[in-house]
Amino acid sequence: MTGKIPKSFIEDVLNRTDIVSLIDAYVPLRKKGANHMACCPFHQEKTPSFSVSSQKQIYYCFGCGLGGDAIRFLMEYEHLNFMEALEILAKQVGLALPQENKTYESSTHFYDVLNKTVQFYQQQLKNTKEAIHYLKSRGITGVLAKEYLLGFSPSAWDNLTSALGKDEQITQALLQTGLLIKKESGHVYDRFRSRIMFPIRDVKGRVIAFGGRVLIKEEPKYLNSPETPLFHKGRELYGLYEARHRSREIPYFIVVEGYMDVLALAQHGISYAVGTLGTATTAEHIVKLLKYTKKLVFCFDGDRAGRDAAWRALQVALPFLSDGVQLAFMFLPQEEDPDSFIRTQGKEAFLAEVKKAVSFADFIFRHLSESRDVSTLDGKASLSHVITPLIDKIPEGALKQLMYERLGRLLSLSTSQLRALSKKSHVEFSADLQKTKTATANSKRAMTHLTPLRLSMALLLQYPLLRDSVPASLHVIAWTQAESELFREILALLSAQPDASAAQLLRHWEDKPEYMLISELLMKEHFIDESELEKEFVQVLWRLEQQHHESCIEKMLMKARAQGLTSEERLALQRLIEGVKIIL
Ligand SMILES: [Zn+2]
């Protein structure tokens, strides 16, 4: 995503920047142990969980999960894109953007080219009957199409170079903004062809990317711009600019998934819907939306995937639930999305569904009670065990207290008993590893809560030399646990860049969904004695290997029961079982 800006330049800027003094100018920091701490500027809290590491040159909030390097902080805090943040930091440390990049790379030039592209696509829409027909059939009027700058990309492979010219600067800007793709041969072609085009605008109204929907049956149905210097999918919301533009007061936001959902709702006079561009809801989305209104209604499909998406959104949102913030979830009937629902049932029916949305509290209790019998003691214990860590994510305040009271009523325990129970379980979890006593608020969120795989990744990221301690006899390559691919990626990265700093390692995930997780793993405190590090690390790896073996055996046994094994497979199974014995 850093495009043509040389990596070395970005590193230069970061090396000359001190993240502690940068952040301290916005959020006064206090030194605590190895880190600098403050109450998080991105979510409301009373005990500091926002920490900045001078040694690692990154920040991370253990409360809400936002983190990154100095560039990311400026982007988040000042609502800038990557280029703008880099330009500011470069100026602060007395570096000028490389001359040869200046003409091609300045954001103004990008916006300019994107605007011309919008105009071209709009013009094409006017000339394309099928596209107009499609939009009309979905109830989208010409007025709405104009307001949302809808367009059409023709089927040719070179629409943009023919329309905007083959000038090198323009071609570069089209490549950098993801509108053109370059083949290995050096040949360039249009990313979007035969698609209805939905321009995505930032909060200032500037077009920064596109979504495209196919007209004829073809895959993928929807295509987005890739991550670019102007566009980070996880931070943008489709329709946010238009929603703010349409109404001065936003009663609440309805968070939906797709472009057509936003448009269909707007067409029916509900102009406060925003779309997550097909990604899961992120902390950045929540921070952004809560700036304009205190109430969010998540609208998901009624199927399993919809419920899962809702549950994920809920977990991301919990740290931002300070008093006054309202969060509700609505589930449409199976097979319906907001677009189809409002077109067939109308605005009133849709608003009736919004009214029926369940509060986040009801959603949590319902979701977690579903699989448990809370009339039994076991069920109660298990519910309290899964629900208290969630309630603990909510900032201190009336809302949190109410949640504890509700849990207490359900379990017939007093609030203080519950809170004591929650603290006790934190202490028990970390008792064996917590040899050093630190009084930071983070101690309860220390590594002990990590899965073995995450613990091993955290140690590896923080102590790259541990890479040499990975036993050669492990079958890391074959591990199938969730995130084992990420573990292999970290190993490969450390082999390629053995001397990389924490911030440099983090840059590797700049445009990827794992960015927040890697920030977290880099910042986690582990409370393991330095002299024990290698031993701990290797032990965790063997535990993972054993898990892997056990799942292989499980699979083989399942196959044996279902269809029987060949003699070769039987032998392999026997070896596997012996292998596990050896490890044990
Ligand atoms: Zn935070």
C-alpha cells in the first residue's frame, strides 16, 4: 500500500520520530514500568490501558484493541490517510518527500485522477441501457444515482487509459489507487469492467476508492478497490459522507453490509445507513460512527453468518460502551437483506424491525444462555465464566454496573460477589506465570489469556532470536490450528529480516486484517523470567505439536469408523499414536 514511496523513506521517517513524544503532545503520558501509559484517547476509560512503548516504537490499547506505529497514530487521531500522516511526520523530522515521488504521489494528484474517473464512469452509465435498467429495477432513481455518484465501467480492458490519457503521471496515479492492474509483462489493464460503480467517499467527501457490482452473472459479484495510500477498507464506511450531508441530526446509524442496502434504505428516506464494505465491523468503524451519534443499530441477516457477524461486532464494540452509548442488533428474516426487505415491505415495516432490535445486553445474555441450562449450578458457573470477561470490557460506569446486577439476579449472587469472583479468576489464571509483581492495569490481560499459538507468536515477535530455538523435529509446516499460517508467516519474516525492529515487523501487516492482533502480541507483557524464556517457548511449541498430532489421530480414527483404513493408513495411525506417546 505504500506504493511508490520507497520503504526506506518510510523507515527513515519512523526512525527519526519518537512515538512517545509524538503521542505525549496529544495525550499526556505517564511512565509506568517499561511503557508509557494514559487513558485511551479512542475509548472512554478510568484506568489507563493505552500504552506506548519507547523501545518498540508502537502503541496499543488493551481496552479497545487499537494500536500501531507513529503513522497509524496520526491517521487514527487526526483522521488522516496514510500519505497525509506520512507527510506531516516527514516535515516534523525535517525530511522532504522524495522529489521524484512528489508529482506522482501527492494526495491532491490522486484525488484529481479519482474525480476524473468518477466523471468518466458517470458518463458511461448514461450511455448504458442495461446498467440504467438494472438500477431502475432495484428502485434506484436518477436523482439518487447522481447523489451517490453511481457510474458504470464498460467491458473494455483499457477504458481508463483511453479516457484519461496515457500520460505516465496519470497511469501511475491509476495504478496507485488500484484502478489499473499491472501485469508481469508491464502491460496495464482496468480492474473494474462491466460493473456498476459505487464511489466510496471519505468523511470530507473526497472519492478514495470504488466498489463495483457485476451486471451479468459473473464472479465475484462485488469487487472493491484494494488497499491503497488513500483507502483502508477497515476504516471506511460506505454512505457515511452522504448520511451526514443529507441530515444535520443523525438519530442513529444503521450499520449494514452492502452498497445496495445503503442505497435502498436511502431511496426509502432512511438516509442514516452505512455499509461496512463487506468486511467485519472494526474498532475504527465504531470510533468513527460514535463521533456523530451515540446510538448504533447493527442490521444483519437472520442466518447463522449474520448472527456470527453480529456477535463479532458486539465484541469489538464493548470497550466503547460508555454511559449514554446505545447498541442494538436487528435480525431480518432468513433470506432477506435490508435491500430486499425494504423494497418488498416498505419503510414502515423496516422501521418496525428497527424498533424490535434487541439491546446489546439482551443479545449477550440470550446468546450465551442459549447453549446453557442456567437453572443448574453448572450452567450458572459456566455462564458467569464466559460473561464476566465481556462485561469487564465495558468502561466503568452505570452500564457496567447494570450488567453485573442483571447477571447477579440471574445467578442469585450479589454484584460485589460477582466482581470478587471475576477478579479471583483473573488472578488464578495468571498465578503460575506472574512471577514479577507489576501494578499496571494490564496485568490481568497479560499473556496468560492467550492461546498457546498466540503466546508462541508473541514471544517470537518480541524475541526474534527465539526463531533459532524452534526444534527442527516439529511439523510446523503441517499444523492446522487456527492462525498457524500466521505463525509460519512470522517465522518466514524473521528469517528474511532477522534484525527488524518491532515497528518494522508491524509494517509487514500494514494493510492486513492481522495488524491489530500483531500490535497486541508485540505489546503483551508476559511475566516470564528472561532466563526461562527459551524453555517456555519450546514447551509451548511441543504442546502445539501434540495438539496437531491429536487432531491427526482424531481424523484418522474418524475415517476408520466411517470407511475403514488401508493397511498403509493403519500403519501411519499406529506411528502417530506412538509419536504422541513419545511427546507425552
Ligand atoms: Zn482504547
